[in-house]
Amino acid sequence: MMAAVTGLRQDGGMVRRAPRHDRDAGGPAEVLAAKAALRQEVWSAMRAARVARFPGAEGRIPNFTGAEAAAERLRGRPEWQAAGTLKANPDSAQLPVRQRALEDGKIVYMAVPRLAGPEPFFALDPDHLSEPPRKAASISGAARSARRVTLAELSPVDLVVMGCVAAAEDGARLGKGGGFADLEFALATSAGLIGPYTICVTTVHELQVLPAGTIPLTSHDVPLDLIVTPQRIIDCRPRQGTRPPAAIRWEDLTEEKIAAIPLLAAQRARAR
């Protein structure tokens, strides 16, 4: 497990910094370096503008000022209204999205952080919660209110909510660098839970939106269909065709990462 780095505050105290998530990332070195530089630019811009909520932006999917407004804007979309089941990331930035999904009677599948354990998903059923949606939608609340389930126990999803450090207007997505969102997507696709027409969305601050062509892509990166900010919605869907099928790129995974994710290790064992 990565240890967090500590530094010295101006008042002499120690501050706990978030760990880097891309240390075991696979792919071309120049692409990884470009992505790392973009993350730092976005985190620095959010910190300077004071739009990143506690505990800060760096090393995280930033929880941003206006997250609730972005969730409400997404809530008004026909894609949201037509969805009965969501798969969502567990980060704080998308907690308002998960909360509203439960309030609207939708089932929410939320990944356990880092896909840890043999049952790497929380299944949140609004009809069977021991806490209000706001609490149940958090990681700690889901641990109390939700069932832990395997990939095989999930039902097909209508909408995928992904957290981002940055999102480009062409649909390119930049995560923390660990690749877990793309792995979840590929695993769910291989299990028949996500299809070529399943909508992928994110909610971000305007400072996290970058021009088209800014974010370099690798073969395993999952594109976004909708980017939702507190001010607007960007439709990134291609004019024609569908999303290429997602697949696990074993060549981009380290042995350390495969060993740390039981579901991934089991998938490789079956593939051999």
C-alpha cells in the first residue's frame, strides 16, 4: 500500500498529502508523464481559485464547490430520468449524484475503494436503506447500509457515473492515475452489465474542463458521453457509431495491481 507523504506547513505543523495513484500505472511513459503534468495543473488551478473542498484537490478526484448544482443539472437530463440503475464512483465529488439517485428511487452500485476484497461493490437499494440517502451514499454510510456484492450479483446498468480530475470537451477523461475506473468499466462490460449504448457521465467544476485534444489517451481509457458542470452540460457523444467495447489490457497491468484486486486475479486465472 502506498504511504502518504507528509510535508511542513507554514506554521511548522505537518500536513498529510494524498499519495500518488499512478505509480503502478501501465502504458507509454510519455503519455503517463503528460497525464501527470495535467493533473498537477488542474489541482493547482483549483487550489488557487479556492474551489476544492476539504481535504483539498491534490492526489484526489477533487470535491468541488458547486457539486450539488452539477448533480441537480444532471438530474434534469432525460438520460438520468430514464435510468433505473447506476454504477457510480465512490468519491466525495459525486456524493450528491449518488444521493439524488437514491432519492429518485434508483439502485446504485458503488465500487469499494480500490476494488478491495472478493465482494468489491456496494449495492444500494433505496427500498432497503437503514439511513437517509445523504448518509447512505457516502463510503462510510454504504459500509453500514449496503450489501457487499460480487460482480456476478450486479444487474445491467443504465448510467455510469465516473469521477474525474479533468475532462476534455471531446470526452477524454483524466482520473487519478490508478486506472480503477477503467478496470471497473472493462470488468462490467465483460460481464454484460455495460453495453455500447450505456451512457457515461461525470460532474466537474468548470476549471476541470479542458479543450478537446488536451488529454492524451491510451487504449484502455473510457470516453465520456456527458460532462456536467454547475453551469452547463457538454455532450461529447460521437456523431456516428458507438463506443468501442472496453476490454482489460493485461499488458498495461502490473503484477502488483493484479494481486491486489481479487476480482482481477480471478479473471486472469479463468482466461488462462
